Amino acid sequence: MTEITANYDEPWKEAIGEYFDRFLHFFFPDVYNLINWLKPPISLDKELQKITADSQDNKRLVDKLFQVWLKDDREVWILIHVEVQSQYDIDFGQRMFIYHYRIFDLYRKPVISLAILGDESKTWRPSNYGYDLGGCQLNLNFPTIKLLDYQEKWEELETNLNPFAMMIMAHLKTKATTSNLTEREQWKWLLIRSLYEKGYSKLEVVKLFKFIDAMMTLPPLLQQNLNTKIIKYEEEKIMPLVSPFEQMAKEEGLQQGLQQGLQQGLQQGIEEGLQQLQERIDREKELIIRQLTKKLGTINSDLQRQIKALNIDDLETLAEDFLDFNSIDDLQQWLTKF
């Protein structure tokens, strides 16, 4: 595997879109404190595409644009640029300036430009662009965060519940294991396991699991080994249904079917996707029966039949409620409601 195989772009872009407020709170608290969060920010990806459509830069870039309102009710545009590959780019500051003035020119609103540098160079830290010529002066200063600096704050990252602490750890360990994928698999396992142990909500566990899994790419055999560890861990810990691993598998099953539909016919693809989805739901039912057996003892065939007859929403409720069960009688009483 080469460095380009690692997928930094999509996880960062999706995480910023999902947790924009926590992104600013973590990296740029001064900007965060300017914003009136009672007015929801608006993501402006389509507008950003218009601004960058004629860019000649073929490098892998992550850009996000948001419309926000300050506490004094001023409307402001926030441009976020994540540079994850370059060791040194003489044109970086110029590109930040070009995007900055294009946004202002099109919308005539104040613009805040922010940069995240995820490269491996300790000395490359662009933070401005400008010139002074013939009495004409121009200068743009933009706040910059260097992810490499967080290597010295690893213990702080481990205890920080902000999603971007986890994003930084995944990013740094992906970079550090470019030539050692076995070590990457070990770090990926440690980071995923920590999601279950940090007390995140179930929804956040699923989301962060997907970001880490997408970024820390592995070859099939190592990924299969990791999947086995995750499944075993979930069963041992009696994880609530649906686990992040099962949730991703369910989505992938439907997506694979739909992709096949483009090649083999839409109807066939949908049918295969739904079949794969049902197979995974059936496996989830078997998983929760095993979990109940481990906690309460033998589950008779009649109770198993009732559990298998539950729909996915009721299974979700059972997975949350059975942690409070102390006996088979508790399970029987719960099932009488259905």
C-alpha cells in the first residue's frame, strides 16, 4: 500500500460537515465564540463548487464553506481548508487568498478563512499571503492548525471526548504507519475499541467508527482480522444492537446490491440488496439471542421464535432494555408487550 491509498479526504470532509460546531470549538475557539449558535449554520458546498470549479490544482484537497451569523447578527462566511498531503506548496497561501476574495466578490460578506495542515513537514506552516509593491499593499492572514503538533499532546487527545480528538489520532497514526500496515491494523483496533470505552452516545460511536474505518485503510486480510476482533469484542461486551460494525455491514449490503443493479438491472440489484439486508438482520437476531443466553441462561425455542418475529425497531428496544434483565422471567414479561 502506498500513501495515496489512505483515505484522508472523505472522513475529514464528512466529519467537519457533521460536527461543524465541535470542529470550531476544538481547533478555533475564538471563532466559535463569535458565532450565534441559536441560528443553525448552513453548509454551502454547491456555492463552493462554483468558486473552485476552474481550479487547476489536481492535489487532494478538502474544502468546506459555511454561512453563519455572529452574535451581533452579522452574516459571515467561513471557509475551511484541510491540506492533508503536501510537504511544501509555495502556492498554498495564494490559493487561500484566491478563494477568500472570490467568496467576498460573489457574496459581498465578510469571510473567515481557516486552514488545517495534516502533512508530515514540521517546518511548513503557511499562514498569510500578500505583497507590497509601488505603495500598494495587500495582506491576508489566516489561522492555521498543524496536526503534527498534537503528537506531543497524545495523552490529552485520549481523554478528550470531542470527535476531532479521535480524528487527529486516526490521522496521525495513518500517516505514521504508511510502511507498516500491520501496525496500522493494531492502532485501528485500539482506536475503535476506545470508542466503546469513552462513553460516547450510540450514534456517535457509529459515526466515528465509520470515519476511522474509512481513513485507516487496510488490505483485505488485515481488515478481515480486524473485523473478527470487533465482532468478538461486541459479543463479549454485549454491545447494544445495532453495533457500528453491523450497521456498516447492513449499509454496505444494500449499497452493493444497488451497485450491482446498475450493471445487471435495477430490479435485480434492489432484490439482491434487500436480500443481503435481510440476511444481516437475521444474523443480528441470532447475535442478540446469544447475548441473552450469555446473560440469562438457556433461551427456549418458544422465546427464540418470539424474538425472531420482532421487527428491527423492536429488536433495537430489546437490545437496550435487556441490559436491565436479571432472569428469563424478565424477558418473558417484556415479550408479552408484543
